[in-house]
Amino acid sequence: MTTAPFFGYSRNALQRLFDWKIRGVRWIEIIGVALVAVMIVSVYAAKAAAARESSRIAELERDIRENRQRVRLLRAEVARLEQPARLENLSRQIGMAPVDVRRQADEAQLPHLKSAAAPASPAQPQAAAPSADAPSDEAAQ
């Protein structure tokens, strides 16, 4: 019996809440219209965002196709440039020739080859050294 008055009171309060009017329109209808408007705007925003993402995906797929085409073209160019007949022709144009098999060095000749190549490398830095000193002498004067 104690619960009956509570439900009766809450029912009356709830009934009064739903019957409350603002300028002849029930407030629940105003809230309903506002909620529908919010839902319409949110659906429109979601649709616009999906369209932007869809166009971005299409753009990325187009870029991927173009890059794949470029990769295929570059691979074909590399294959053309690496053709042995072409490289042989170019080497002959600049005076290069295949190495004679009899010109190969064995292990015993390696120290001799190293000592023959050693004087050539220090001569180049010594020749460059005077030219490096010349600007500093000019700057001192």
C-alpha cells in the first residue's frame, strides 16, 4: 500500500510533464523535432565525410595504378640498359676490351702489384697541397 501513492504521484507528475505546453505546443513535441533535426544533420555530415573518404580512396588507388605503371616502365628500361650486347658495344666505343685470360695475377704477384700501385696514390695529394697553400698565402697578405 505504501508503493501505490508513490506510483500515483509519479504518474501524475509524468502526466503533467507530458501535458506541459509552451505556446500551445507540448514540450515533448519540441524535443522530438529537435532530435529529428539533429539526426538529419548528423546523417548528412556522416554522408559528406564518407563521400570525402571515398574520393580520397579513389585518388590513392589511381596513384597506386600510376606508380605500378611507372615501376613496369622503369623495369623495362633497366632490362634494356643491362643488355649484354649493348654494354659490349658501349665498352668497345670507349676502347675497352675483355681481359685476356693470360693477364690474371696469382697470389705470388699480389705484393708486387700493390707496390706498383702505391706510388701513384700519394703523388696526387702532394700535387694538390701547394694549390691549397696558395689561397692562404694570399689571404695573409
